[in-house]
Amino acid sequence: MAGTAGTPGTPRVLRAMNDRAALDLLLEHGPLSRTRIGKLTGLSKPTASQLLARLEAAGLVRATGTSEGRPGPNAQLYAVDPGAAHAAGLDVTPNRIRAAVADITGRTVGSYELRTPGRRPAQPVVRLVTDALDGAVKAAGLTRADLHRLVIGTPGAFDPGTGRLRYASHLPGWHSASLLDELAAALPMPVEYENDVNLAAVAEQRLGAARGHDDFVLLWNQEGLGAALVLGGRLHRGWTGGAGEVGFLPVPGTPLVRHVARAGSGGYQELAGSQAVPRLALELGYDDIPSGPYADVAAALLARAATEDTAQAAFLLKTYATRLATGLASLVSVLDPELVVLSGSTLASGGEPLRALLQAELEELAASRPRLVVGEVTDHPVLRGALESALATTRDEVFDTLALR
């Protein structure tokens, strides 16, 4: 019926669209004046003033000061109120849980890291999750009740049909069929679960090397080798959440691994995972291989090789690039992506020298020739992606309440 609140083109709908456009501009540009908002939205100055008054009354926008350095009177500036809502993210690995809280502008206001060493967690997983979250919440000067949403990133994926975690046998304590119900009962806010590599792709798409790209693959190599697939601007997760588990991919150059889920590994992981780098360095005669976790050792070796001008370093990078390209060629041949983002500490440490060698190898092994780039979000990309995912939904829910007024 014409004139109802939800009909396109009605004053209420148009106001809501303009309000949301202004909020998005304030998030993108920071503090803006009425005049600047009017120019960016195409609204008149009186309409922009009315818009800002509505947003200020709703607690979403606040005056932040005045502009300086221009002729004439200083203009009042407005910005999104950081306290309008808060969201949280968790990055879970077998050895630690990293938590952070961000305000609605995306600024991290509290963080905490909980170490979880050992094959079996000393506490139930629910207790570990709440302890890590509470540490970040306390650091932010908030309470759990202040959080609008939480996104938890883990290796593997929770099967939407069974609710069980799959493809992550190395994550102790997370495989109970009742875990999601237990977490829902313990946490007062909506909780979403996402694969860790998918969240790294979210971070790159929102903040990094994949901005403006709707079709790309993120190849991740750190504790494990995996990929995230973004098709048509959206994550492709697969029927069971296992899309991108390329570590299990059979590849030439390694024995055929059977029962890969039980083994927790596969051909591509054995050929090009982080653990392959120190083995390769040993074969090449390196006599000063550092000790520590595979991911740290691989990153150190590749970072060193990328800066050394020796035949040994060049051969290490070239051989490892060939191994990476062997599996990546299958992936790009099926998906034909516009872009491949190289992420995770092992790939990032090789920098431009490794990227260039991998690009050249891939062009010889695959008919599809996407552009390869090194990821730009290097500071906790999984956690940053969890926060960005939580904030996107939070902003939709908080901002869109204006449409109901």
C-alpha cells in the first residue's frame, strides 16, 4: 500500500537511506562538517543539518570540534560516536586465544592473550573462551553486556549440519557436539563462528590488498596451509564449511595421503606447508637453522633468503616457490580468480622476492594468470578480520534501527 513505512521512495525510507549514507561517510572519512556531508551526499545544507540532528539525538553521532585553517568562521565537525556500540573478536589456535574489543568506528579499545599450551586444555573450552573475552573486555573498561556481537575464528569450520568442528583435529577440546550450545548459554551476545583463513580474507578485503576486488583467493601459510575463496564479493564456504582446505589437496611430488582427515594433513601441506621449509633448508646445506615452531622457523628462513644475495638463498626461494605453485595452479585453474593474496607469516616473510618467483612459476603451470600480491594486513590478520566481520553486522543492526523510528 502506498505510503507505508517500508515502501521504497517514502520519506521515512529516504531519510533512513540518507542517514546510513552519512554514517558510512563519517566512518570512511572521519569528522566532517555539515557542508562537507551535504556535498558528499548531494543533500542541501538544511537537510544535512536535520540529518545530523537525528543522528545526534539517536546517540550515533556527536560534535567533535571545529575545522581550522580556512578563511571565515570555523565549521562544526561531527563524527560517529565511538561508544554507540562495541564488538569483539577471538582468534583461536592450539597454543593461545587472542581476543580484542573494538568500538563502532573500528578502533581496538582492549586486547588480551590467553596461552593454552598442551595437548589437552587445562580448563573447559567455554571457560577458556570467556576468560580470554573477559580479559579484552576488562582492558577496554567494559563488561560483557556492553558487547553487541562476537566473532570467533578457528582453524577448520563448524559443520552447519552437525554443529561439530571439522578439519581441525589439532585443536583440542573443540569437538564436542554440545560446544556451540554451551558457548551460547555462557555468552550474552550473539556469537558467530568463522574459519580463521576466511577471516584473514575479510581483513584484506576491507582494509588491505583485496579492497575493490570481488573475486580473489587468499593463500595462507602459517601453522597450516589453507585458502579462502571470495566469489562475487562473498566468502564461499562450501557445503560443510570445508572450502579452501587446500592442505589436503593431493599434489605431484608427494606420496598420496589417504584418510587425510584422520592424518590431519595432505599432499600440499607436506609439500609446501611451513614444516617443509626447514626440511628444504637442511637438504640445501643450511647449517644455522633456528629452533622453534615450524611457522616461526619457516618465516625466519624465508625472510633471510629474501635479503641474501647467495646461490643457496636463491635456490631455496625458487624451489619453495615451485612447491607453492604446484598446488596453487590447481586452485586457480578451477576458480580463475582475479587476484591471489599471499598471507600468513610464512608467505609474508618471503616478501616480494618470493611473490615474484611464485608469479613466474604459476604462469608456467596454469592457463589462468591472476595477479599475485602480498597481503597488507600483517598485524594479527585473523583477529582483525573477526573484528571487521563483527563490526559489519553490528553497524547494520545499530544504524538500521533509525529506519524503524
